Amino acid sequence: MFSTVDLFAGAGGITEGFRMQGDFKCVCATDFDEEARHTFTYNHPEVPFILKDIKELEPEEILEMIPGTDKTVDVITGGPPCQGFSLLGPRLADDPRNQLFKEYIRIANVLQPKVIFFENVYGIMTMQKGKVVEAILNSFADIGYRCEYKLVNAADYGVPQARPRFVLIGVRDSNVSISFPQPTHGKIGEFTQLNMFHDALLPYVTVDDALSDLPKLKPGEGSEEQEHTQEYLNEYQKSRRGVRSPGMLYCHRAINHSEKIQTRYALIPQGFTSKVLPPEMNNKKNNLYRLKGDEPARTITCCFRMDLIHPHLNRGLTTREAARLQSFDDDYRFFGNLTRKAKFLTQDDQVGNAVPPLLAYAFAKHIKDYILPQFEDERSKSNG
């Protein structure tokens, strides 16, 4: 069993993906938000969790959480809050959140994991004309890590969402080669060399593939806890039924839109934004988008409840629907408010900020199968 430490853990998407792979155990996770901790520890009760601002966190506190005398860590996972890097935000060069990666470096320098798995928004690649990525690479190099990065799309790994992400892998041993997992999904008819043969990619998982078995809620309907009442219709839905509490469906509660808002939503076709509305029906919110049922979703953001319309119903997405599009299992429960009336992260924030578990799973499997074994090979050579 390999060990991981999850920094900036949030709701636990990375830890969930590594858990799904089966050969990794998270020995410590950390975040500063109380509701994120609540969500993480409910779903991963066996993982020690440190609720603390990473700027105040000492690496020794993490080491104390690791059982036994061997305090080695195989993989550090996580990525700092991305708002300062994101193309969706103001991208201010002096945003203090842009400096949080330095805290990641500080922790990694003490824990000295074999592998670094660092994920962030794709906007980081052009932030300050590439200087942010250059600074990250140089900072990792200063503590002995050689890194490579790539722009990946979550949909290529079975997530029903076209979510471009920046992924960096770093290794402590200069003789260990770095590679990235091959896509498993794509457009029908595309091919890739997955093994020694040319195998067809599995078709992308669409929004309808992901959501069609969930109860069809009207605005204001639903609950935080209920049992599944419909049979799954495909393998993706079957896989999302969960292993913690199979048959349970959490956080499927629709916001109670007014009749006026429902009328506006009804006029927006699939694949279009609110810009198609007549002037008298429109407002300043032009980025409102109705999802297309026959394609992967566009990126699930922290405002999905107000930004994304269900493909067939005249309302925003529920937490459960967004979590399905992020590839969380149905019995993965989220805590917190649905609206921004509290100082802690909402359910929307937690789902939108999360790394899709199936994307993390793909990288966990690749790290286990192709990167970590090289460390053993190098040790055998040195001992031989």
C-alpha cells in the first residue's frame, strides 16, 4: 500500500480517486475550511485531517499523523486555490492566492515524497506570460524535483465533463521517467494506441449518460437524503451507485426558482446561453448556459447552481447532479449551505473546486503502474 498526503484537500476529490484505485492510503489531509473538513471526514473517516491554514501548518504536524516509525510519503497530492490563476477570474498578478504554491513547496521539502501530483486550472499556464509555471518548476527543482506538466481534459478519462486541467507530475529521482496516462475516452471513431494494439476509445460520457436515472425534480423539490427509486441505465450510472451506502442518494435538492426565472430558462435551448433571450427577458447575467444532453458538460464551476441549466428541466443543477458530472459517487455526501450566506464553503464551492475522482483515479493508476515501480528498480540497481 502506497501512502499519500492531500494538501488543499477540499471535499476530497483527489483522495477519493486514489482510494478508488485501491493501492493508496491517505495518511493525512489538510484544509482550512470547516465545511470542507466536514465533507472530507464524513466520506473518509479513516484519514487524519488537520484543519488549519497551510501558512500556519508545520510539516512536523503531518508527520505526527503518519503511523509507525517509517514516516515516508510516496505521493503528495493537491493544488492550491486557483482563483488567482483562473481565466474565469480577474487573474491579478499580485493575488496572494498565487503564492500558496510556495507553501506546497515548503511542505514537500520536508516530507520528501517520491512523487508530486499537482493539479490546477489551465489558466495557470498563461498566467504572467508563463512566469507562474516557470516559478513553480524552478521552486520544485530547488528542492530536488524534476517535473513535467500537461494540459489534460477530464472527459478523456471517463468524466462526463469537458474540464481542461493543468497537471504536473514531479519525481525525486532524476533517473525516473515521467509520463502521463493515455486517454480512455473520446469521440466515437477516434483511435489511440492504448496497449500494443490500436483500440477504439470508449465514447465520451455525456450529460444524459450521467443524469438520466436521477429523480426529475421541479424547482424547490428534493432532499439532502433519499433512496434511489430508479434503476441505473448504463455502466457509468451503475458505477456511481457507491460503496459506502449503496442505494442512497445524497444532496439532490433543487433551488426554488421563481416563475419568472423558470420562464426565462425555458426559452434557452440546449447548448445556448442567455444571450439568445429577447432584450426584455435578459439581464446582466449573459453566461447562463443550458447543458447539451448528448455531450459532456462544460466545466462545473463554483456557481453551477446559477450558471448551468439542466438540459431538460427549467432549473439550475442540484449538488448531486453537479457531483455526478464531476464523477463523485451518489453516496459521497457534501455538507454546507446551498447559498453564500455563511463564511464557510458552500456545497457548490466544494463540488466545483474538486478534482474529479475519475481523473484522479486515472493518474493514481498510472503513478502506481509506471512511475513508482521505477523507484524500486533504481533501488535494486544501487543495491546490486
